Amino acid sequence: MSRIAYVNGQYLPHRHASIHIEDRGYQFADGVYEVVTIVNGKMIDEEGHMERLWRSLGELQIDAPMKAGPLKMIMREVVRRNGVVNGIIYLQITRGVAPRDHPFPKNTTPALVMTAKRLSMDKSERTAQAGVNVVTVPDIRWDRCDIKSVSLLPNVLAKQAAKDKNAYEAFQVDKNGMVTEGSSTNAWIVNQDGKVITRPTSNEILAGITRASLLRELEKKGVEFELRSFTVEELHNAREVFLTSSTSYVLPVVKVDEHVIGNGNPGSISVTLRQIYRDFMEDAS
Ligand code: PDD
């Protein structure tokens, strides 16, 4: 099945799908995006993603290209046309096309693009069973990391730094030596007392939808957690480390920089939390 992309009202073969050279997303990274998990053909946490999308648009004063109802219908159609059973949908909205000039243009129609991609659950499971390596890098981003903006250059540099060291992800560290989040994931530790810890949401991190759902599941199950920032030292000396995102779900980390976490295998709490999250996705799909 060949891939189909949605571009401003049209379903096009992926290779022919394109955007104008003066789209403000291309010239200024003036746009926002979402990545939604698909399990068994169903979207996970659709409402959470919609809410965050509307919030990001609002913060940047970009008009929604349409109401949520029709947008969700297009999302379903993109999933269907691409035959995605397990995978992701990528959705991007930019301020639109206008002659290059920094201030917001007047009367510009926002541009909407969607793609969908299959992801292998088996591959994800194999990765989780082995656990992944993480490196730490300075957080060089701006003060509005709560907006899911397509302006991702610091995140790209962080992920490349990880790749250069054969690591899966880079956890970013603020000027006070506290971990903020991964380049495309939220960061978690389990301390030596067995307490699950993740940073509270603020303008310094993205409010991950996976993070929020996992916290809700933990609350339901009576698993204790603490919402607070943690230091790089706490990260290095944690009993367990894991990360969350729409593409990674809950993923155990077995090494951070030169520090082997636990015995170098995924920790039991991380493995349990991944299963809790996978069950949540199965139930929601
Ligand atoms: N990234 N933090 C950052 C900086 C992110 O870019 C993401 C998501 C997350 C996790 O959010 P969620 O659980 O809602 O996926 C945290 C997506 C997957 C991406 O850029 O591909």
C-alpha cells in the first residue's frame, strides 16, 4: 500500500505531497504539531492531543484551520488510507503562506498537513526488553517548551548527540543541573527508595500525553509518585530510569552517560509500568 498524505484539503501520494516555499513553517518554524499513537487502528488519547494542539495554536495566535470534529475525521481517513493498524499519525499546522516578513501576516490561511506511518510493536517490545542508553546534554532551548512547536533545532542537536554516542535519547539538563526532559520524550527515575519521580509540567517541558496517562494509571493503581525536578546526580544514581512518549510508550533506560543503571537490565518497576501503559493502550483501542 503506497503512503498517502493529507495536504490542505487533498489526499496525495506521499512523494508528491509538498508545501509552498514561503510557508511560514518552512521559513520561520512558525507552526505546531502533534504525534498520536495508533493501536489496533484506534487513536490513543485523542482528546488529550486535541487539547494540547488547541493550546499550542492559541499560545502562538495561529487560527485552527477547522473545528476539532472535521479534523478528527481527516485523521481517521489518513489512518484508513495508509492502512495503519499500529503506528502514528503526524499532524502539523503552520501559520500559512505569506511573503517573508517576521510579523504575523494578515488574512493568511493556516496550512494543515497529516501523515501516518506504521510502527512495529514487536520491534518496540524488543527495544524495551533490552533497554536503551541515554546521554545528558545541556538544555539550550527557549522559555516556551510547553508549546509543541515545530521549532525543534535544539532537540535535533540533542538527538544527534545521542546518536553519535550510540544512545537512543538525550536527556536535557537546565542551568541548575536539573533534568528537564528528553529531546522527544519525558524523563523519569525510580530512586533508591523505590519512588517514581518525574518533573512537574511548566514552561520548561512539554506536557507529554503519555506522561499524563501513565500518571493517571499510577493514581488508579495506588502507585506512589513524586512530581519534582531531579538532578543529573540523582539520574546517574537512580535505581531505575525510563522515558515516555507517543512513539516509545514507556521505555526502560539501562545506561545514562557512563553510569550503568541497576544491574544493566530494565528495572522491575519500569517493566511493570510499561505493561500498565500497554494494557491502557489495549483497553483504549
Ligand atoms: N515527541 N517532550 C518532548 C520535547 C517531545 O517532543 C515529546 C513528544 C514528549 C512526549 O510527549 P507525548 O507523550 O505527548 O508524545 C516530551 C514526539 C513523539 C515527537 O516529536 O516525535
